[in-house]
Amino acid sequence: MEGIEHTTVRANGINIHLAEKGQGPIILLLHGFPEFWYSWRHQIHALASLGYRAVAPDLRGYGDSDAPADVNSYTYFHVVGDLIGVLDAIGADKVFVVGHDWGAMIGWNLCLFRPDRVKALVNLSVSYSPRNAMNKPLQTFRALYGDDHYICRFQEPGAIETEFAEIGIDKVLKYILTSLPAGPLYLPKGKALRDQLGIPISLPSWLSEEELDYYVTKYENTGFTGGLNYYRNLDLSWELTAPWTGSQVEVPAKFIVGDLDLTYNTPGIKESMSFDELKKHVPLLEEVVVMKGMRSTNTSMTSFRSSDFQFYLHVSFIHILCVIISGCNV
């Protein structure tokens, strides 16, 4: 897109692609699955116009960044290590961070591991989940939602990739980007998305055919494996984060979710997203915003082509920065 600069930096032993624009305080924009830097295209322009330097990396395994072949190379520590390397490469001491979906999970862990590198955090869709010392994540997901739950179905290397290839990358991306349910997503083995794709999907006003084609072309080149490997490391990340059991995220933060979001409407999750509950684990939490009528922040993040979303981020950062600098309550 016009005005966005593309560079590649060496970070944590791999090549990381960056898309950026603007001058001023740095905002690090972290995408989710199945996305890459392009998900932030509108926000990059808007935030740059507000006086920020917006930097959106392709996380490892995505887009034009390297995708290590080892399935176990996608833990929280690997990806947070990449981001620290990115910050060092661009000469950034501390930055604002905005994360969506998996980008939010990485954002929480970046703040948990290296709060000294983050000024403030605004996360979308996925709230902070403190480590449960008694149960591994996959054990919990299977017990609550069964083996057909999408996170469980993503575990076997190559299996869901084969099913997605049979369905068609274009159809998979169109569904995930525009039509996720307001509740748990199930992908029965051998017929993943068959029922959902039985009804034709019309593109919403905020995603053109040209933009969808950009996603499709990128994923035809990279495949889904890199992004799926994040899910395949949930248990390994759980094991490695044992020393942080009971730790808090001590960074000024705000959290945003749509009231029709898949995560918000997954049984047992909504309660953990309340301000009072989240603040137990994120003591500097400023606000929880539940956006009405938003099916998912995949949708809302992209659909805010107007200044609304960017302005909210701008106000959030100004508010948090004010609190950091002077302790005021505005």
C-alpha cells in the first residue's frame, strides 16, 4: 500500500518482515491467525497521521518472515524473543503494543516477560489467561469442548492443512475473516467447515475482492502451517512458563472485545474478561471495552476504516501515557 515501507530485520536468528509508516512514538502492531501485517493496513496509515510510527511485523511463520521447520519453534518464548530482536533492530527502547487474537496472546506474554520494553498495551479479542498450574491447556480444551473444537483439531501436523487445501484457501480465508460464529468453532474431522460453507458467503463492505485476493495469494505461497504451529505449542509454552505461575502483567493496559466475538461467547470465557476479574491479573488495567454488535475483532479491527478505531487507540494511549507520566486520572 502506498506510503508503507517494507524492510526485513534479523531478529532472534531469523528474518522478520516489517511494514511501517510514520514518525514519533512507536506502536508495535501484532496480528493474529490467519493474518499477517496486512490486517493492520488501515490502522498503519491512520496512526501515522496521528503522529505515531506504526510498525507491523509478520510474526514468525507468517507472510514474508521466516517459518522455522521445527514445529516446536513457535512457543511464547520464541515469538517474544523475535519481538525483542525487532525492537533492538529498529532502535526502540520501549514501545506501545496493540495485539489482536494470537497477537494479543503474544502481547500479554511480552509484557509478562519484558515489561521494561513496553509503555502500554491495548489488546483485542483475547484477554489475559493466567497459567493454571494443575491443567495443561489442551487437556482443558478437550474436557470443555471436545475433540472437534478447532484448537484440538489444529494439533496434528499436516491434518488440518490437508483439509483446508481440499476446501480451498480462498474459501477458508473468506470464512475465517468474515463469518466466524459468536461462540465455539467446531471442525469435525473429515468435514471441517463443510456445513458452514454450504451457504454462500458475501463479502462485507470492509473487505473487497482485491483485498481478499491479497490474503489468498500470500497464503498460497506460505500455507497455514506456520500459524497453526502456535496452537501446537500451547502445552509446551505452558510447561516453559511454570516459573511465571501466579505472576501479574504489570504494564498499563486496556482490553477491547466485540460482544459477538467467538472468544467472548465461548462458555467459561466471558467471566474472565470482566474488568474486575482481569484486573486481578493485570493490576494496571485501565478499562475493558465491550463493543456492541461486533461479531469479532477480526471484523471490527478491519471494518474501522473511519477514524473511530484509530481515535480510540489514540485516546487510550494518551490516557495511559498521562497516567504513566503524572499519575493523573483523566
